[in-house]
Amino acid sequence: MQPISTAVDQPVAARAEPASAARGALAGLALSMLLSSLGTSIANVALPTLAHAFAASFQAVQWIVLAYLLAVTSLIVGAGRLGDVIGRRRLLRAGLSVFTLASVMCAAAPTLSSLIAARAVQGIGAASMMALAMALVGASIPKEKTGRAMGLLGTMSAVGTALGPSLGGVLIAAFGWRAIFLVNLPLGLLTLLLVHRFLPADPRGSETARAGFDRPGTLALAATLAAYALAMTTGRGQFGALNVALLLAALCGAGLFLRVEARAASPLLRLAMLRDRTLRAGLAMSLLVASVIMATFVVGPFYLARALALAPAQVGSVMSIGPLVAALTGVPAGHVVERLGAARMTVAGLAAMAAGAASLALLPVAFGVAGYVAAIVVITLGYALFQAANNTAVMADVEAEERGVTSGMLNLSRNLGLITGASALGAVFAHASGATDVALAPPAAVAAGMRVTFAAAALLIGIALMAAAASRARSARAAQPSPAAGTISPNT
């Protein structure tokens, strides 16, 4: 092999063997996705402990979760665009540094208000990590391995979200609540090292575009998304006047954002991007699928504990099956996408998810825990395949200068799906069970709520499946040669 130049302007990864550089880069991106997703869910299990530690109400400690969620949701698209402007590797390193430092601040927080503030800062770092991990795949991973890379990142996102409660419970039991934040210190430093060592350097001259960053559009979108997230998460499941006011504020904010973007010289989001049917379908499907996945996290524990009468340890064991399946199938799913095509596998993944959701409505009633596990395995396999295929399809033809904002939009659609699923499908479950407090509902009522919720979930996946089939049909028609363009007829 010929030696590679070691000039100062060469990226660090160029001095390593290409294969090992790609593996190191992918490890750094995967850990970035894992850490940011873990931060979304790991604090939930600590809320009772934190309420006791700070002598605070549930409504007060709930802001430990909301502060992080609001920061990520409102800033993720802006972070993606800023990465396009000033350099994605540079901003990913900054985001990792902020996330890691804020994690230490969370662990050291002496008061509840300081912990909430540190969580908001942690969410700012996580927004950059989520937005830029997928955007950097194209620059650091060989094109023929993109499907596997997207599969791994999707796996890490799902595993991080699902693993949070169980990992948090173990850490709190062994070391106290501060450990759920301190665990990010060694992982964050390792991720920083991998990103610095293996990701290719940003192109020279990206700083010159800094003045083109759309600050008004970013602020308008952040305010709109924050209002929507608050509308979906405040009230502990009770949708009252405040929630309606916040939704109206989000609607007005969306109109203001579109107006600002239409007039901006260098918009945060080119409105022409939304005319891309592949992008629109991919974002809509991602939102619907994330809503259904969130329902398994919200409804599953109640069903297992109340309807199937499992002990807490057994509930935890059954709930861990989904993350385990996701961890084992993400990369193979990406390999299948590379071999058989993203469009076809998007449809296949959604079909499996629809079957899994329908099975969750029916099988556990007849077969108990075995039926629940079988249904979860099917829905998780479908989710892994869908994530790899949809992310690959959406990112495949994106212009290099728009990879960050497109990745941010994909992650935003997922986050909005998680928020909406927890709120909307959680409300469906509570209403269908007919109980004011689901935790105290009789087994038959919980089972009825489970059936209705996942019948609704199967309907949502059916809508996504129709969108995927329509998108695939349009792509097939577009790929056919046009006789008017000079194609010779086979009969000629």
C-alpha cells in the first residue's frame, strides 16, 4: 500500500487504515446516538427518588425530564442546519463536550432548580449529537455500507430510549441517583476521542457561511416546537385549557415560521425541500412509527403488571426483550436494505410492524406472556428494518450542504412521534380501560385498554404502510424510461 500523505490539512482519519477509520467513525457516531437517546429516558425512573431527595412535588421534578426533552425537540433542526454551516464534525465535538460537562453538572447539582437548568444544557448538547450523527455517515462510511450504518444508528437510538429505565434503576439501587448522570462522563470522553480520531475533518472555508445562519427562523421554529412539546406533556394526561392554548401557540408559531422562511435570504429550511415526496413520506412515517413504539413503553408495563400479574422483576425482564432484539437485528437489517433496496424494505418493515401491533391486541389475551413476547419480537424486527430503510432512503439523495438539516428533521419527526405517542396513545389506553387511575384498574379493564390501544396502533402503521407503498410506486414510475425522451421501443 502506498503511504498516505500526512500533511497538516489532511483529516486525522486519512492517516489510519480506511477500514479501521470507518469502524472507529461509526463507533463514535453510534455512541453519540446512544448517549443522546439514553438521556431522554434514563431520568424517568429516578423521578420518585429525586422528589424525595429534593422534597419536591411530582409536577416540579417532572421538569427534569421536560427540560431535556424541550431542549432537544426545539433545537434539533437548528443544530443540524448550524452543522451544515460551520462544520458538522466541529459542532458534533462541541455538542459532545457540552453534553458531557452538563452531565457532571447534573450529578453535582445541589438544588432542584440547578439540576433542571443542567438538564436543559445537556439537552442542547444532545440536540447536536442526534442531528449530526446520521448526517456524518455519508462523509465517513463507504457508500456500499450506508444501510448497515443507518441500521446501527437506528438500533442505538431505540436501545438508548428503551434501556434508560432499566439501567437507571440498577444505577440508582447501587450508587444513588447521581450515578445516572455520572455514567455519561466516561462514555462521553470515549465518544469524543473516537470522533476526534476517526471522523474526517470539515472542509476548509465552512466558516465563511456562518453569517448565513437563519437566526429568526431558528427562534421561530424552536418556540413552535417547545409549545407543541409542552402541550403534549403537561397536565399528566389531562388535556385542559393550558394544553389547548399551547397548541394554538404552536399553530401560530408554525405560520410565523413559514412566513419567515419564505422571506429569508438563507433559510433554516428551504420550503422547496418539503415538496420532495420521499422526504415528506419519510418524515410522516417516522412520526407514526415512533408513536407506536412509544405506546409499547407506556402501555406494556401496566399490562404486564396488572393484567398478567407479573412481579416487578419479571416485568423488567420482559420489557428488556424489545431492546435486546433491536440490538441484535439493527446491523443485519441494514445489510438486508443494502441488498434488497430501501423502498422495498420500508414496506416490509411496516408490514411486520402492523402484524406485530395487531398481535399485541390479540395474542396476549390468548397466550399470556408468550403471546406478548412473540408480538414484541415481530414489532421490533419490523421497526429495525423500517428504521434502516427509511433513514437510508431519506438521506440517499440529499445535497451535501443539507445533510445536517435533513438529519435533524428525521430525528425531530421521531421525537415528535415519541411525545405524541406517549400523550395520544396513552390517553387512548386510559380511556379504553375506563379507569381514572390505570395503575389501580382491574386486570380485565387493563386488557381491554391494551386491545384498543394496539388496534389503534395497527391502524396508524397501516396509514404509514399506504404512504410507503405510494412512495414506492411513484419511484418505480419515475424510474421507467420515457419514450418521449428518446427511448427505443422493444418492438422497434
